[in-house]
Amino acid sequence: MTDSTADPLYTAKAQVAKVSGLHRRAVLEAGGEIDFGVHGPIKDFYRLESAEDLPLPVDYVVAAAGG
């Protein structure tokens, strides 16, 4: 029988901070920075005209999965 609570192979470490409004910035342990927020249909649906167009967090997830 195997131990189902094995140690994780990898743990991602990042810090996320609010820049302004819906603009967030993630700083990765390796030193990269990623800005994200809202754009397109999401921005339109919530009537966020004043928000800066930035990629959604899910845009990065999809890109990472494809990479």
C-alpha cells in the first residue's frame, strides 16, 4: 500500500498585490512579474469602462497549460 499523503513534488511560490482598482501584480519566486486584471467581455459585462485592459488570471492559466 502507498502513502496517499506523499510530499508534493513542487510548490509554486508567488506574491500577489493590488496595484490599483482591479489591477494586480504577481511576483514569482524566480523574479518575474505578471500584471493581470480584466478585459473584453468580462469588462463589458460588469461595465468597467474605467478599468485598464489587462489579461485575466485565467488567460495566464490557459497559456501555461498550452506551454
